[in-house]
Amino acid sequence: MDSIPVPATVHYEVPLQILEQQTLRAFSGHPEQRQLANEMVLALRKVLALQRRLEESCEQDHLRVESRWSP
């Protein structure tokens, strides 16, 4: 079987760093927008955790996973 393509984790890590280190701070006086940005952080963290679970599941079933950097 061919390898299973998944996004490289950097596709999550870079936006998370920007959101956490820059975007959230920029919204210090805007609670509604800060909350939306925080929801983005939570969503990205959840997707990253789900991908890791998928990769672990594939590994247990001896399916090869390939991290992709682009489409």
C-alpha cells in the first residue's frame, strides 16, 4: 500500500506560534476578537492532536504515513 499523506506538523505549529505570540497580544483591548483568535488556537491544537492520534493508529496497523509540505 502507498503511504498515507498527512500535512507536516509545521503547518500547525507556525500558525499556532503566530496566533499565540502575536495575534492574541494584539487584541488586548478587544475581548470579542481575542476570544475568536483563542478559539482558532484551540481548534488548531485539536486538529494537531487528532492528526497525531491518526498517525499512531496507522503505525499500529503498519500503515506508512508521509508528511507533506505542499499539495
